Amino acid sequence: MSKILWLGEQRCDDVGLVGAKAANLSRLATVHLVPPGYALTAVQASEGLDDTLTEDVRRAYQELAARSGQRDPCVAVRSSALDEDSGGASFAGQHDTYLNIRGEAAVVDAVERCCASALSPTALAYREQHGLATDDPAIAVLVQQLVHSDVSAVVFSANPITQDHDEIMINASWGLGESVVSGTVTPDTYVIRKSDHSLISRQISSKDVMTVMVEGGVEEVPVPADLRQRPSLTASQVIEMARLVTKMENAMGWPADVECAFAYEELYLLQCRPITTMT
């Protein structure tokens, strides 16, 4: 049985094989635009990749290059632990993520490091805190084409601050989503009524930094002066994101925490997980 499963394949929908991060995206790839990618099914973190798995990862990257029409496509390499993105444990920031990785050798190395990160002191402490197994956890890895994002956002299908299930909250800023997710930038915040997608409030921040692709990875750089005070989303983009997260909530059956991005005027779904703070 293959250890490589592609997003959109039925077997890749199995949380027990690829973890919730990859499984959720695989399920949703049939209903929305998700960057193409593949998952290495779960391995024990202490074992990492043997020669066969290394070759599997290499061949899958070659196939991704063929599917994308690019010789060495830029990819994101992310862990997808089997108990990650559950209702009570998101593992946000606990495992390593590598962005703008290019070439077979670099992808194999990033996959190895993602596996090893499940055994880091912080990841193990997080597991213990949430009552999860700490004895050599199983971890899958997602390798996915990286979107050249013009603007990125984290979108909640229920307001995590007010606990209002009829309010959608969008946090958006320029560039890749890492600056928003890590909290190094104060994003623009939009609150939308879910029932009719009308705008309730809009707060435009001074967005001082953004994450961009550079040779061999990504880097946080100053936002150009003419963009700092400018709204990161148009009115139509706000509505498009609101519709997306509503669709994701309906498809998954729980209040959704979505990462998404506009690139070349297309809205891409990058991650979907439950909101862990809702009561």
C-alpha cells in the first residue's frame, strides 16, 4: 500500500493515515480550490524516512512538478500529526513548517525535520498538557505547492472573541500568512454577519511587516509605505472569504478556522480546522 497519498484521493481523507490537517484539505479539495500536494502517511517520529520512503517522497515531488508544469515547484512542507487539529488540540506552532522549499533533496530534508519536530521538548510538553501520548508519536507530513499570496487571512466562521455564531471574523494582511498566524503583524479585522454576509465592522491597521518568498525560504520584510494603511481586502474579497468559511463550516459540521489567500485573483484554501476556543 502506497505511503504517498494525493490531496483529493479518497484514502487521503483518512485522518488515521494522514492526520487531520491533510485529511481536511483532501476532503475539501473537491469543493474548493486547494493547492495540489501529497501526504506522506504517518511514520513514527523517531524513525523518520528509510531509503524506500525517501525515494517515495522524491518521486512524488517529481510528479508534483509534472502536475504543476514547473521543473522545481516551490512547496510548503508541514507536519500533520494524527491527533492534530482535533477539537481540543490544534498543535498550532508546535511542529516545524518549511516554506518555499525547492528541489528533491531540500524537500526530503524538510520532511525529515518535520518528523523530528514531533519529538521536540515543546511539542512533547504540549502533548502532555493536553493528555496526548508522548511515547514516540506518529506523524504524517504534507507537501503542497506554495501559493504566491498577494494577501493572506485567517477566517473564523464564528466570532472567537464574542462567541457569536452568526458573526464571521477575518484577520488579513499582505503577503504570505505566516505574519498573521505568528502575530508579528497587526492585521486588518473584518466582522461580517453570517446570515447575509453584510459588513458589521472594519478595522484597518498599520501593517508594518509581511512575509515574502526569498531564495531558499521566506523572510519578514517591511511593508511598502503605500500599502501599510491601505485595506488589504476589497469589499468583494471580504464577501468571498465569508462565503468560503460558511461553506467550510457547512461541509465539516463544526465552527471552522480557515487559512486562505488570494493569489492572481484566485482564492485558495490552505487549511481548515475546528475553532478550539468556542463554547
